[in-house]
Amino acid sequence: MHWSLRQSKGFKDILPEEAGRWQLLESETRKLFNSFGFKEIKTPLLERTELFSRSIGQETDIVSKEMYTLKDSKGRGMTLRPEATASMARAYIQHRLYQRSPIQKLFTMGPMFRHERPQKGRFRQFHQINAEFFGDPSPRCDADIIVMAMYLFDRLGFSDLVLNLNSLGCPQCRPGFRKDLMDYLGDKTDSLCTDCQRRAHVNPLRVFDCKVEGCNQSILDAPSVLESLCETCGDHFESVQDYLGRVGIPFDLNHRLVRGLDYYNRTAFEIQTDRLGAQNAVAGGGRYDGLVKLLGGPDHPAIGFAVGMERVVSLLDEDGEREVKRPDLFIVALGGKAEKSCFDWTMALRKKGMWVETDYGSKGLKAQMKKADRLGAKKTLIVGDDEFATGKGLLRDMKTGEQKEVDLQNIVTNLLNLKAIR
Ligand code: HAM
């Protein structure tokens, strides 16, 4: 293929051999999230740019350099969503979901877009599972969300993940911490990168997100946000930890975990693995009590998280596709009359949900049997014009090789009743 037609860096195809693992992740998510009372929603991939710049914050990497933005015919900025939380908060407000019940537990799955430098586990189009719990300020709700994330990984058989936990305080106690951090960074200006020299004045928390080595070194002795929490935030955070302890979920406190988005307050968390190299977070989230109000909605609290699906799928063992999918039946048709009736039977069986494969190439018996074998069909029905005339076909068990005659009258009903096939 000509190079100019190939997909560009950071965008990847999900090929059929991976599909089983994606489906497994999606179906386990739906089952688990339903048991926690979450309902699925879908929001558009394209939103007003302002939705993201206001929600995520101008100084964040996402807004300042990673968004795919275009202008619509009226000259308004539209952006391919870099994350789903802002869109879900918008939907909560725009459709007044809170009037049905202030508590809304919502989830969504789908592609996100960030113009980052591609590397292992980091793409420009990637997929997330997002869960957002609107309307409940209680620490039990924080635990609920974190436990749900951990149970998802548990279901997938991951036992080596580490839950990092922090609290980012609230509008009462954060300014004090911000000032302490600014003072601390003021002495380190020379060792900070130019971006962080600016951030140190406008949004010092973002210095914690910087990947430049000098900046990493500079924050090693930075003040801890956990030491400047007000009493209410401190109690809230203690309580979250107690609830996690009650269900036996271990965690590491990490006061440098600020998460790369501005909307967070209080609980912030990230679930990490050491099996993925530098891109070690498989999920991240936190409380964002001010966002719904900031976007023009009621003053309702919220908390949520997102799972990076590519990263999780890459950790799922290829053999982890629990059930190898195989066609229920292959129909071998030999001769014109048989072909026509076999076509009718194939469609009738598929309509009833049976996975039936066949060959439209009018090949011989040997070639068709080979194809049935390659597809891993459980049974094969062989019908030639001779069999068709006598009203008897041959049904072969592909595993044992056993073959028996079957009546072609009522063949569809008879096959549907065969337990061994389904
Ligand atoms: P985030 O930490 O930016 O949070 O992304 C969540 C997860 O998405 C990451 O932990 C990672 O697994 C995956 N991810 C992020 N960027 C990429 C990428 N370029 N390539 C592959 N995977 C990636 C959020 O997006 C928040 N909206 C999470 C949230 C929901 N907070 C509250 N509710």
C-alpha cells in the first residue's frame, strides 16, 4: 500500500484476533456495572471546545497541547473528545437528568483523542470505559466507585495492581496548599523547565504532572497536600480509607498524585501496574464536586473514573479468551438443487441464532470439509444432489469423526433441537 494511505502514528486498527479480548472486557464491565446500578449512555465524539477547556483547565497538557480541534461552518471551535467526564457532566445538565433523580450512576465506553507522543500503551486514539456517579457527596460513594474499579480488574484475573490514593482538598483548604507549593517552587525556579516556571505561578499543582527529569527531582521534597487538608476533607478521606479497608482493598497513599486534570477535589486515585512500562496507569479518577456547577448546572457533587481499554486488553492473556468461538454448523452443499435448499436452511438456522457457515464457491467435498475443519465447526451437514433425492443427509461430528444419516424433512427444527450443537 502507498505510504500516504497508511494510518498515521498513534491510530491503530483492532483486528479480529483481538476482538475476543475486547468483547470480554466490555461484557464483564456491563455485568459488573449493572450490579452496581450503573446505566449506559453514549455521547457524541465531537463537542464544543469550550466544554473541555473550561472543565479540564487551560494549563493542563490536554487542553494546552493535545486536543484535536477544528472549526465548524460558523467558525466555532469543535474538539474530538479527549476524555468523557466533561461530556457526561454536560449531558447530566443539558437533559436535566438530576430532575429525575439527583443520583445518576452512568457509564460509557468509546474512543478518546489526544495528540500525545505515541509510545507503548499511549495512542492518539484510544478507548476508555468511564463510570460517573453524580449527586452523592458521601465517602461511601467514593469507596463504591473505587471498589467497582478494583472488582473489574479482579474479574479479569489481575492480582498485581496497585491502588494509589490521595486527597486534593477543597476550595477551603486548597488555596493554603497552593501558596505553600508556590513558595516551595519559588526557590527551585532554576531547575524547572520553562513550562513549569510559568505553571509555578499560575497553576502550581500541574508541576507534579511534568515528565521532565529536572522537574521530577525538584518536587521530591515538595509539601504534602495531605498535611494541609481541612478537618472536613481530612475526615472524608479517613472515612474513604475505612470503607476500603472494610472490603479488604489495599492502597498506597501517594501525596504526589494530582492527576492531570483541574476539575478534581478531595479523593483522587490511580490504579497502576508494573507490566506496561512508562504508561503504567490502567485507570484513574476522583471526585469533581465543582464541575457540574462550573458548567452551569446545579451544585451537585460527583466522582468517577476511566479505564484505559487498550492497556487492559494488552494485559489480558491471549488464552484469556475464555471461550474459543466456533461455528455451530458447517453445511456442505454439492450440486445445484442441494445448494438452493442449503441456502434456505442456512438462513433459517441463522435467523434462530445458530452460527452456520457454508461455502458459496461450489467447491468439491474435500475442499469444503477442509474449510469446515479450518473454521473449527462443531458439526457438518453434508448434502449432495443424491442425498437430496433420497431425503437423507449426513451429519458429521467434527471432533469424533462420527457420521450419521439425518432426515432432511424438518431438518431445520431437528438441527435446532440438537443439544450437542448449541
Ligand atoms: P486520565 O487519567 O486522563 O483520566 O485517563 C484515564 C485512563 O485512560 C488512563 O489511566 C489510561 O489508562 C487511559 N489513557 C489516557 N490517555 C491515554 C492514551 N493516550 N493512550 C492510551 N490510554 C490512555 C481521565 O480521562 C478522566 N476523565 C477520568 C475520570 C473519570 N475522572 C473522573 N471521572
